[in-house]
Amino acid sequence: MMVFTLAAHELRRLFLSPLAWAVLAVVQFILAWMFLAQIELFMQWQPRLQQLDSPRGLTDIVAVPLLGNAAIVLLLVVPLLTMRLISDERRGQTLSLLISAPLTMTEIVIGKYLGLLAFLGIMLVLIAAMPLSLLLGGGLDLGLLAAGLLGLALLLASFAALGLFMSALTPQPTVAAVSTFGALLLLWILDWAGGLAESGESALLRGLSLLRHYESLLTGAVDSRDLAYFVLFILAFLVLSIRRLDSDRLQN
Amino acid sequence: MDDTLIRVEHLSRHFGALRAVDGVSFEVRRGEVLGFLGPNGAGKSTTMQMLTGNLAPTTGRITLNGIDLLERPRAAKACVGYLPEQPPLYRELTVDEYLALCARLNRIPRREARAAVGRAKSRCGLESAGGRLIGNLSKGYQQRVGIAQAIIHTPPVVILDEPTVGLDPIQIREIRALIAELGREHSVILSTHILPEVQTVCSRVLIIDRGRLVLSESLEDLNRGLGETGLRVAFEQPPADTAAIAALPGVTSIQDLGDGRLRVCHGPDAEPAAALARLAVERGWGLTELSPERRTLEQVFVELVHQDGNRAENAA
């Protein structure tokens, strides 16, 4: 399968650059810091929680905030990983190697996307390893954790799709990174505009906000509406990327 | 079987109002090396990008190895190896890794990929560079890697956009020898600015100017045309009447260049130099200079491109 050849090539290229290693190290360090802070908090609250007979446990207090914070950190980091996907190839003229090869534009885009997803998958496993390590000494709500991890995975896949599209738009990697970051942040805070009023527009804005759909998964509610939102988001930007690359060849 | 590997019919590409390529048609048969000449911005690279599927033509048809490029792009592209103007190299890979990737991209099965990489390397003189990072190679070696990439799947059609740019004279000779070798089993299209290169490796010449084809001739025919030559002579006491020279066998015309110099034009097979020298001694004209003149490909190129420019200016 050509798509997997391309994906493997993309992943390999990511790891050949120091950027990928730096990103993994920095993200892991920051999230570990946050993770340990949450554990500290849990230790302080633990006696009171027992007195109150509260249902909130380790997963609620440690794992869910960790995943919430991871989303914010990765919102900053993913644009740096996606910025070079296509813009670099366009700049280095290596795109014509792929286009001259017997590949369709769809295969090129999907291959690159899967390569990046593989990298984000590795990052996700490293992040998941932190809360899972608590299983050594305590009990976790695995269902809640799984819903949260699914949410983070879908969120990262959406970040990557948007980043890929931005990278297809411009030959300047930094422009791609800034645009991706701006677009993601806007989608993140889109529901602020609606305020608390229950008008039609605010419902629409909430429906488009990345944060809202992620938050509902973090509460452990796997709603098909949220899943559909992420899947449509990813597909839309992949199709736009393919169209964008195709239009380079066609009449302008 | 039809031996025409590349067939281009009425190919045009417009960029807005600019007609980068305008109604170009040509064919290349197996075993031909086509030299593609033209001034900067004439449309050479655009044509090559269209032939390799990197640009879609505005109008026209391209058939590669009997397969229509626009209808079945994947099958047609599998028949082409392409070296763009700037070699498409991943600087962070080693030569072996890069060529292995190219082999896979061109659908060479995994077990045959290693042999294909070895073959491409040995053809391009890269045996000793396999483990080196492409980014650390010299320009000449990078160019070779670019050519190795284009021929790794032994495509019937090889398209090289200025393959000898940036190479030293020895490397240029080697690459020319490689192109000549490729030309025996594949069709090769080669664009270049270097005119002697065309004369040494190509079997046919296309000259393109402002998107239009101004010359398409086999090198043999072209050389025959170039055979129409002359002699440049200078005398101390130039003869007032050149009728005696015009009467020499083979002489077709005489031009006075002033300052006692003449250009004596003669047919391709005539050799009037000896007779002319004898005549000059007999008449005591004091021959000081006698040199053969050949029309070069360069002159043909300049004339065609120049004429065309004038025509365009007149039209404007």
C-alpha cells in the first residue's frame, strides 16, 4: 500500500529532525509536572473526600485535568509539527517527486496525514502512560479514562487535519504554523462569543467549538454527535487539502 | 508494436493572459534522445512539467507509452522518470534511504528494491556515496542522485530538465555518456542551455521560443543544413572584380565584408580552398587569411529565436 509507504516515510522524516524529539521531551516534561501537581492535590484532599463519602476519585482529580491540560499544550505544539508537512515539500521542490510518481493526490495527502497521526499516537501513548501508572497503587475509572483518551485522540487528529490544510496553502512553514494556531485557538474559544444567553447563534457557535465537544467526552459521555463532529472536521480538512494540491496543477 | 513512446498533440498551457506553451506537438520514438532548446522562459520547463503530470495542460493531449496521461494518470506516470530543474531530494536522508524510498514510490516490489537501488547507483557512479547524507553531498553528486531517482524503475520515458547544470567538466562527460546509454533503450527528453551538449548526445532537436515550436529536426538533417558553409579570406591587394573567384567550382556566392575581406560561400561537398589559394598566388592578391566557416547550432538557434522576436515586435 502506497499510503503506508508514504506514512512510514513521513514518520521517519519527523524523527530525523530534532524537532520531533524536542516536542516529545518538552510535552512530556510539562505534562508530568502538571500530573505530579494534581497527585499532590489529591493527596491533600484524600482524607476529606473519604469523610464526605464523595464519588470523585483519582480519575476525576488527576487524569481528567491532565487530559484537559494536554489539549491546551498540544494546541500550541501540533501547529509546529504540521507546518512542514506540505509547505516544506513545496519549498524544497520535493513535492514533484511525489506528484511524478504513480500516486494520486489523495494517496499523497492521506499518506502524510497518517504519518503524522502515527507520531501523535506515540505522544498519546506517552501521555496515557502517566495516569495508567496510578494503577500500581490505586484504582482508576477506566471507562472515564478511555472516553477522555478517545477525546484527546480525536482532538489531535482534528488539529492535524487543520494543520495539514494550512500547510498546503502556503510555502512558508511559519505562516502555516501561525495560521493553524490562530484557527485552532479561534475554534477553541468560539463559544465565548455566545455568552450565557440561550439564543440560536450561541447554540451554533457552541456546536462549532472544539472545546465543547472535547469537554463532553472528558466527562465520560461518549455522544455520537461529538464523534460525528470530529470525524466531519477531519474529513472536511483532508478533502480541502486534496483539492488545494490538485488546484496547483490545474488552471489558476 | 508502435514505437512512439511520447506523443504530444497541440499542447497549450496558459497562466492568466500569458501563453507559456502554445500549441506544441511532437513525438519521440524509442531510442531517441530529444534535445529541448530555448531561451529562458520559453516554456521548456512548463512543457516538461506537463509531460510528467505536475501541471495540467489547458488544451492538448499527452500520450506516454500509448497511455493517455490525462485519462489514466497513474499508469502513465509509472512509465516516466523525471528530474526537475531542482532535484527533488530529501536532504536529511542518506542516498540509499532516498533511493529505496523512490523505488517504493514507483511501486517496485520490496524484494527487488535493493537490486534496483544498486543498479541505479552503479549507473550514476554513486556506489561509494550510498551511506552519505544527501545534504552533505556536492552539487554534482546531488545531481547524480536526482538522475538515479529518475531511472530507478527503468521507465521507458526519461525526462531530464537541465541535467548537467552545476557539474564539473568530467562529470558532464559522464552524465552525457549516461544519457547516450539511456537513449539506447529508453526515450529521453533533455532540456539544456548548452548547445554543444545537444550536438553530442541528442538525435533530434526541438527549439521552442515564447511557447511555440520553431524548429523540430533530426540532428542529421540539421547537420546537413549546417554543411552549407563558407570560407573567410583576406587579401593585401583585394581584387576589384571577384568574377574569377565566383567562377571557381563549387562557389555559390561572394560577400564583401570590407577591409579586403570576403566571405566565399560554397556547397556542402565542394572544397574550393586549395583552388582559391592557387588563384590568389597566381594573381598576386597577397592572401593573408583563409579559414573555413561553419554555421553552428548556436547560429541557427540565435537566428530562429531572434527572427521570432522580431516578428513578435512587428506584430505588436
